[in-house]
Amino acid sequence: MSPGTCGRYLAATSRAELGIGGAAAAIGLATNIFGDASCALNEALMGNGLVGFEARVARMYGPTSWRRTEYAGAQVSLAAPYGMLRLTLGLMVDVHDHADKQSQVGLGVSF
């Protein structure tokens, strides 16, 4: 490590989502992409880019192509430094019908 750096951070994450077609909750872990990070925690996590791994559950109830049911699955997120762009990849499985699998790809702005 360089002087004034603290290396890699590991943070527990949780979030809730509410949308037109459903609601979701997720818990997971995130770490800075580059290991040689500043000792200031928010600068290390936000200024260095993030990779996150989450377990998610979702309830679909609205006007979407997905049927009204509960889904569970995993998601991987990559965020650019300072969270300006976020790419997510996920796989959700209907908890009542394991043959119903939905893949997800998302691109958005995070803050």
C-alpha cells in the first residue's frame, strides 16, 4: 500500500426499491474496485468505483410483462467512481415456479 492509503474496504449494503410494477429489497456486500484506496471511507467507496453482490427478493404487482408473483435471486452491480453510472446484472427465479427465470440487465445513475 502507498502512504496514506488503507487498501480494500468491505461494506454491508441494504436497499429497498419501489416501482410502478413492483417492490424489492436487497442485502449484500460491496467493495472498492481498486484495492489501493484512500483512508477516508466515503472517498474510498464512492471515488474508487464499487462492485457489489446482492441477494434480492421482489414482489411484482403491476403492469409489467412479469406475472404477479414473488421472485428471489442474485444481482451483481458495477458502479463507476462517484456512482455516476451503474451497470447491474441479475437472475431472478419465481419462488412458486422454479421454471420461471428472469434475467435482468440495468444501466442507470446512482447517488
